[in-house]
Amino acid sequence: MNPRIAVIGGGVGGLCLAQGLHKAGAQVTVYERDRTPGDRLQGYRVHIDPNGARALHDCLPPWLWKSFVATTGARGQGLAFLTEQLEELLLMQVPEVDDPVDDHHSVSRITLRQILLSGMEEVVRFGKTFERYEREDGGRVRLFFEDGTSDVADIVVGADGGNSRVRKQYLPHAQRVDTGILGVAGKFPLTARTRDLIDPGLVQRASNVIPPKGAGLFCAPHDLGEAPAPPRGAIGGTDREGALYDNIGSYVLWAFAARHRRYPRDPSALSGEDLRDTVAGMMTGWHPDLRRLVTMSHPDTVSLLPIRTSVPVDPWPATTVTLLGDAVHSMTPMRGVGANIALRDAGLLCRALTSGQDPVEAIAGYEERMREYGFAAVRDSLRAARQFVGGGTVTRLAFKTFLRTARRFPAVQRTIFS
């Protein structure tokens, strides 16, 4: 028997799973609410760690894996911890590896989505907003969509993100809550003109900036080499509606975060330009290069990012309905692992569903492992988010002293940050 597998949601995790299942000859259909492949052409760079890279390697056909590797940005030189005056507290180096499967990568979210959609024209159905499901006699599941249509499947995978409708029906007690932290992110374009305007370290590596109290700034380059500045009045070098700022090629992603109450104005009501100016105002007294990252970002690249997290739930009995990625273990972005955990889910679930096991037994094994590492990542990322914006002047001074001390002892670094 070759069961029909329905994947609800065409994000990174859902499409990676579909690629792997399609590669293995499984009957898989992705139901995506976007009307066309070009509807979700937005977002920032994604850090793919070795867990995510392994899943992509295993699920993608060889030619697409090569395309992924060929379109990633320059390999960064680790992670730096900096003060708001650009004093380096600690630099964590990333070991050199020969195999890209075991390496870290920077990839445009847009490019990654285009790669994951390649060759899937007969698999992905656009304009299908999932509404609910019903179980039918014989074990099949009927899916209902907002356009009035329905379809049937033997296995249903909810990969429909943090606001998952599949999760809300399947695990109604599973909650996703607001952390009270608000992030603002944007892109500083890297062109022949702008590269010399900021400290070279901000272009060479990811940086975690630790100001005296109340906020944090993370920045990371997505560097594809020098590219010309876009024409005046155009974003990404094109005037078409919905143009991609990523088309400029290279940029430094910056993400500022603080608790909601620390913003001088309610960020939820602000435009991209006002968000940018508000963040710049909250960085008064910081090093000019850090403020320049913000002030020189195009307003259309500046977005508000409410920071939410899922609440871990107790194990549930396995059925032919399951979940992956943010649909089950949504996490804060502070550790940069959300996409990688979703990809890990996809690789693990793909192997389970193509193993020849009874589907429910295969899903049970997947869910047992997924809950362990997935909710561990949720807890770690929530702790990181609180540390990112928390702590008074004394606490942060102590942390900076600790980082300076660890800098002198490489063995301590490896132990603590492994």
C-alpha cells in the first residue's frame, strides 16, 4: 500500500518533507494557502546549521542540493559578542569543515523557498486554505478548504505554522503565547558604496550586541559579494509591485528586541520608517556603525516581529495526523534554530513514513523523538529571549566580565558554548 500523504502548509519544513517523500516515490500533496508561488517572496536570511543541512541533503534530489549550496552566502567567521561600543568581548569561531552537509550556511529565505518548490509543480496545490478535517470510515481523513472543496488522504501532516489550524483541531490544549518581547528587524544593504561605512567585523561574522540593559541587537551578514546599489526609488533593483529587496544580493540582517513596555511608542501601529526611527532613537549613544545599520536600512525592509513561544505539552497517542515545525513547537528566534528544527522534523518524518512500518507506529516513533529535541529547543530559545532583553546594568556587567574571562581560555569556551 502506498498511502496518500497530505501536507498542510508550504513553508520550509512542509516543502522539505514533500521533496523527500516525492523523491522516495510516495504519493504526497502539499496544500498551500498562497495563491501563487510568488506570493511569499519576503523575509530575511536564514541560518542553516548542520542539522538543517543534513535534512536538506537527504530530502532534496542531488541537483537541488547542489543548487542550495551554490546559492548560499559567504561562510561567516563565527559569532562575536560585542558591547554597544563595538568592543569585542568574545569571538566564537566555527570550525572549518570540508563537507557542506556538516557546515553552517546563510541562505535567503526567498531563494530557499524557490529551491524547495523546484520540480514540485504536480505536488503543490496553491490557493488551498485549510479549514478542518473529518475522519471517515476506513481510516481515511477528509480535508475541507475555504474555497468549498475537499480531498481525502491516509496521512495528514500539519506544517501550517505557529497559527496552525491542524494543531488547533488535533491538539486544542496546545498553546502558543506572547512573551511580551517585541523585535524589529531590517536589512542594511551591502554594496560597493556601503561596505566601507560600517566596521568590517559586522560584514564578516554574526554579532550579538550586549548594551547596558533592557534590549539587545543581533546582526548577521548575508554576503554574496559586491553588488551595485539598486536604482533610486526601486527596492531590489526593480520597480515591479512586490519587488524583492533580496535581489540586491547582499545585506546585513539586524534584529533589535526589547520588552514591549520599553518602546516609547506602540510599535504595532508604526510604519517601517517609524519603526526604524524608533529603534535608532533607542540606540542613542551606541557606536555610530551600529546605528548606521538601522538608519540606512530601507523602510520597506523593516518589520515588527512579535516574539511568541509554544507551551510544551505532554505526549499524545499517535494517529494518522501529525505535526511538524512551528505547528507543534513554535519558538522564539533568539537562538536562530526554528527553521533547522523544522527541517530536522521533515527529515525524520520522511524516513519514518518511507520505512515500510505501519504508519501509526512510524508516526509514534517520529513524535517521540521530535517532542524531545523540539521542546528542548523551545525552552532554550525562550531562555535566550529573556536573557537577550533582561538583566540590569550589574547583571550585564557580570556577564561581560564572564565573556572576557572565557576569551582567555579556549577550553572553557568549548565546554560552555558547545
